[in-house]
Amino acid sequence: MSTYKVEELFYLAKRESPFYRELYKNIKHFTSLENLPVIQSESFWHANTHEDNQILTAPFIDGVVFKSGGTSGNPKFSYFTLQEWETFTEVFGFGLRQGGLRCGDKIANLFYAGDLYASFLFITKSIEKSQVPVIHFPISGGIDFNYIVQSLNNFSINVWAGVPTTIVKLVEYAEKNKLVAPEKILFGGESMYQDQFDYIKKIFPNVKIQSIGYASVDGGLLGFATEKCLPQEHCVFSDHTIMEILDEDTLKPIQEPLVAGKLYLTNLTRKLMPMIRYPVGDKAYWLTSDSNEKYRRLKILGRTEEGARIGPATVYYDDISVLLAKYHHDFQIKGLQLVTSHFDNKDQLEIKIASSLQESIDTGVLKREIENERGFLKSLVLEKQIHPLKISIVDMRQLEINTRTGKLKRVIDNRAKI
């Protein structure tokens, strides 16, 4: 497994990547990670084009390409060399081993595959590299539901691995039908909330539920969960990533435990598409006080203002703003806010739109516009993975602001309060 020093990645990126060359134009010599500017997500992905790519540091001649699970019209594509892909899955496999895989476990891989989506292939390869002798059943969550049930029963599979929405559907089935009880559930791709835990435990009281690990197709390795980790808690892959929690306003590092901030990643395994102080898109806080602790533990608190995670997809604030731009004049739109909530075992996205024409705006027009342009949202509703989109027209004063800065909170995650 190849890892690199931050200083080495800095000079490579500055020399070979037009994007980083511009970002670091006023920095002649590397002094410390904290003295480097953080990446702005929007400009980073704007530079990451198919042709004339401004991010990559070398020609892309071997490896794999993946697409994010976002609903934006401009999806994010991530490039990994073959060596980087091997390292990514080998290190995550180490995390699975720390998470308590046991010899002889029968693991149903219920993540989704196809359309450049990473999770199914990623988990497949990570299981293989976990160095634990297990039996892998690459079923996929996207196939006929009856076949999933049949496979789980026929092979008496004891470990389920998939997104919470798939897991909950199986538990709903088990409430009234025969289904072999799992001993362990490994969830990933989205958070699992307390009502989902409680419901699963009601049907399968002896099952162990934990995160399969913390990773993203854009950033890469983020964290792993041990059997001692509580929900949303993960340990940092200290040898392969540097995780920073930064104050949302000052962008100064936070080292104290239980102080929330924005999570930033520096990936020490990727040279082709460097990730140096990249915004993960989550809020978090440290759970321990020693900043030099190996595998330091953190807790994820929900999404930041880059986007709202709804079920297995991410809806980006800037994307919704662009979609609604044509209505700004006629509907006198003064601002908008994405609000996520969770009830009845599913997520819901509410888009609050501030306008002085509250009584005369047809929210159905706006809802159809968004669903037609971002069909993935509608599909998730039809698949009963999320609640229907909600549009609310409000007064500007009803949009929540940061009381310290007076700035509008673009994304509010109410699930963090559950």
C-alpha cells in the first residue's frame, strides 16, 4: 500500500494540476497543512471536467471511474489509478476486520451496482481484502425483492450489508413473513436513525447493528467502526488520511472534544486526483482529547451546507437554486433553505422558499419542476426509500440563520436532533 507525505502531495499538485497551481499560487514553500487553503467544493468540481481536466496530475491510463450518488445535473466523477483503488479497498478491508467480521460469516452484499456507482463493487472488493475467511453473497439491493428474500432464506445468511432503506424493507417483510434472522447488520451509504434501530431491534432483538464504515466516492477513506463504536461514531484511518474538524466561520482547526465543526479530508493515498483539505460535507466532533491519538474517534452530526443527504442520494443547494432561477422574478423568491427530517423510518426533504407572494404561488409547479429535472428523487419516492418532496412558501424571517454571523443556513439537518 502506497502512502505519501502531505508535503509531497502539495508539490506534486502545485506542479502538475492547474487547479492546485492556481489555489497555491501565493505559496512558494510547504510549511504545514494548516497553512494551506481549504478546497471550495463548487470550484473543485467545476474544474473536474471530462475534457481538459484541471484537477488530475497525470494522464489517466489505468484504474476505475466512479460517479457520486448526488442528484445534481452535474454529477461528480472520481478517478482512481489501479494502485489507488487497490489501496482504497485494502485499507477499508482492514476497517471491516476491526469491525468484527468472523470466520465463516455469510455476508449478503445488498448495496447498489451499475451506472458508475461505487458501493457494490467497493464492498465486494473490501470484503475480499479483509483477510477474514467469510462467504460473500453478491446479491445487490437493486434486483427483484423476492429474489433477495429467497437468497437470504436459502443460504441462511447471517450478515446483511446495505443501505438502511433496504434493510428496513427487509425487516418490514420479516414482520409478517418467514425470513432467517440476521446476527449482524452492517449499514452504510446513509445514516441510520434511532427509530430505525428501535424498529429493527423489535423484530430482531438479538441482532448487532453497526456501520460498515465511512467512505465517499469523492474523498475516499474516511473512517472505520469497531464493535465498541456507537451509531455515527468512527475511527480515523490515521495512516492513510488526515481528518480535520474546522470551525465553520474561522476555518481554524478544532482539537477539543464535543465541539462541532466541518469535516475536511486530506487523502494520503491519492496522487492522480489529489484531495488536500477537501470538504467531506459532514459536521462532526471529536470524542477524545488527544489530537495525536492513532485511530482517533469522531462522531458524525449530519450534513453541512454543501448538500442535503436524503436516503441514498445527495441534493445540492446550488443545484436547486439553479433549477428555481427561472421563477425568481415572477415568484419574487428572496431565499431558500433545504431542510431534512426523518420519520416513519424514512427521510424527507423540505425546500423552504421565502417569498412575499405566499398565497398565490402554486407549489405544485415548483415540485414538478424539481422532480422532472431530477428524476432520481421521484424514483426514490416510488421505491418507498424516501418521503415525497415537500415545498413550503414562507416569510424570509422564517428561514433559520446563524445567530453568530446572521448568515442564512442553507441546509438544516433536523435528523441530528433525533
